[in-house]
Amino acid sequence: MSLESTEPSKARAAGEAGKGGKAGKGGSSEEGDDYLERRALRRGNAGWVLLTGLGVAYVVSGDFSGWNSGLKEGGFGGLGIAMALMGVMYACMVFSLAELSSVLPTAGGGYGFARRALGPWGGFLTGTAILIEYILAPAAIAIFIGDYVESLNLFGLESGWPVYLACFVIFIGIHLWGVGEALRFSFVVTGIAVAALLVFAVGAFMDFDSSHLNDIAVDHDAFGSNSWLPLGLLGIWAAFPFGMWFFLGVEGVPLAAEETKDPARTLPRAIRWSLCILVALALLTFFASAGARGSAAIQDTGNPLVDALQPDGEATALSRVINYAGLAGLVASFFSLIYAGSRQLFALSRAGYLPRFLSLTSSRKAPYLGLVVPGAIGFSLAAATGDGARMLNVAVFGATISYALMSLSHIVLRRREPHLPRPYRTPGGVLTSSVALALACAALVATFLVDVTAAFIALGVYVVAIAYFGLYSRKHLVARAPEEEFAALAAAEAELERK
């Protein structure tokens, strides 16, 4: 039975919330009164500036590489349109998330929103999709960091498992030190990466030539093809996953809710500012790179910004600076995505959706197993496969599922609970989240156009997780977890209104 199988009265639910809560049917009463005390995060560590930096950190590595592969799928025009459409999707989604995070400011983030709107199954499916994204993406980035270390000839190291292990050990260690220290470290490294992107744009625009933008050969057999859409109209759709790389991860800001000062006001502000900064960086990077060197020249390179500054293949002082800054960008995203994954795992574990021991916190209020276990999985995947591109495609697949479900959650809560107190309201309301939902579904299908193997790998992981939830964990949920209490109170209010 789920928690919703017998809805408590509003008074009973409120009373239990005040006492620390007891499990309803489908929940668990096995844990003692200190259950939540042993699973508490350090509150009030982050203001809107640090959270804005966190939102940018999630994404900034995508400006340095990866997006340029979309030029092979759609050309400059196709990737440009895909980037614009994905930018609209993220804008609509983050405005919806800003409202949801002001209503439900818990560490569960997307899982918490979907749990209230779509029930336990919806919450689990959303949280699992987010976990797929936040466990696979750091593994991929660790491989890219290894490639950068080797190309820069740092300490004579070659890309391989020792570098990947060092990344996970060092940066998980900083997270274990404390969330305040971790967010400040992330903010500094992100600042270096953003400054380098601005310097790059100035240098690249000095060599800008508009004729370089559409220099990819036209496939005349592709429907609707021309010089701006060399791969035709279908190329726009195929480029969706690469257009996402300029924004992928920004939706993780609400996961810091329980460690934030005044989350109802801070989270919406940080989410909006993060997106504005990312849009500006995406436009500068995209136009400056293609215009300086040419779309054809950078579509296959692993380091498009550096190559854009080296038209003759000879390194310059500026290209060397950008090369090192690219490593800073990768570190910033790697570091922040580890944070996001640990908080999502923490919330799902605390509520009983995943094994509960994973949500235990240390004396410094860090979810140590929530950091170490995903890190061990990520390192193992990186060391075993060395295929960063494949893992990122799997992460994108998980992300698009979560986007669709989070957007749907906003729509459902607006319809079902119109009078719910909303300190921040999404501009455009349901129309805004409906646009995000439609584009997220289109992006999900587009992943099959780019890497069908990655899509099926993600589906396989999803099936295993669903089996675990259906057969075991849905019968052992923890009613006193914040996200579950929110849902129980909503159910109680609905029952009272029906009487």
C-alpha cells in the first residue's frame, strides 16, 4: 500500500508533523525519534549569489565543448534553432520550478514537486531520472578532465583511471568538509571559467566573419536543406540534445533548498539569474566560435574554443589561457553536479524510496554516503568505459524525462491546488509549463535520433529502478520525510474539502 491508501485527517496530519511524524499506511514506523536528526543538512549556508553561481557551475563546462557536435547534426542554422528552442524550454521550465521551489522548499527538488502532484510513482520516476543525469554526467566530465590534463601535459599525466580517481576523491572530500566551503569553492572556480569565456568572446570576435557560419556542405537529399540548414529540417530536431548542453543542469538549483537562507525568495531569484547568465554565455560562445574559425572546422573537435582561436593550428597566448580555463569549467561542473546528485539521492533515501542508510549525514551535516556511493559508481563507469560522450547522452535522456515530469507537476498543482500559497508565481502560468512539457517530450524523442544505444541503456536502468520501487520500497516509505508530509497534508485538505 502507498502512503495515500488511507488519507489522514488534516488535524491528524498536522499533529503528526508537529511531533516529528508517524508513518501512515505504507510508511515506516521502524525508525526512532532521531530518524530525521541523523539525516539533517546544515541550514542557512547559501544566499542567492552563491546559488546563482551554483546554477551556472552546473552548466558552464558545456560552453567549452560538446555543443559543437550539434553542428554535424544540423549545421549552424539547425543548431542555432535547436539552441533557441531548448533555451525556451529551459526558460519555461525554470520559471515553473521557481514557483514550485517557493511552495515546496525541500532537498527533494524535482522529486518533491512530482511527489505532491503525481503521487509516489510520479515522485520516484522523476527522482530516478534526475539521479541518472547527476550520476552519469560527473562520470563523463571526469573523462573529459582526464583528456584536458593529458592535452595540457600537466605533471606528465595521461588520461586514465588515476586521474578520474583523483577527481572524485579530491572533490568529494571538499563536499564532505562542508556545504558552505563547497559552494564557495564552486563559486570561485565558476568565476574563473566565466571570465575566460568573456575573454574568449572578445578575442574570437576580432576574427569574426559571417561567411564562416554556414560553411558546412549541404546535403541536397535532406528535406528543406539550404546553406543555413545543410542537413535539412530534421537536422534541427537531431540537434536538440546538443542545444541542451548550453543549459543542462541549471534545474538543480532547487536541490539546495534546505541549505538556503529564506528559500521561498532566494531560490526563484537564483534560478532566474542563473538562466540569464547562461543565455548570454551561450550566445557569445556559439557565434564567436563559429564565426572565428568556421562551423565546419569546429564540428568534430573536442576543444572548439581553443581551435577557434588557432586558425593556423598554432597555439597563441590567448588559446593557452582558454585551454586552462576549459579545465576550470569542467571542474566547476563536475564539482557542482556531485553536489546535486548527492542531494537528490539524500532526499529519495530519507523518504524510503532508496535504501535509508544512504541519507545518513556526518557531524558536519554532509550526506557522506550520498556523496561516496554515487562517486564510486561514477568512477567505476568512467574507468571501465572511457566513453564520456555515451554517458552524457544517457544523462541527457534522464534529464529530458525529468523535465517532462516536473513541467507536468506544475500544471497539475495549478489545476488541483489553485489556492496553494505561492510566494512566487510563474509568468504565463500553465501555458508556460505546457510549452516546457511539449519541448521536453520532443527533446526526449530526439535522443533516439542521436544515440539510440544510450537511450536504451537509460531505459534499462529505469526498468531496474522501477522494479525495485514496485516490489519493495513503495511499501516502506517514511511518512515523516518532508516531501511525504507535504503530500499527506495535501491529501488531508482534499479529504476535508470533499466532506
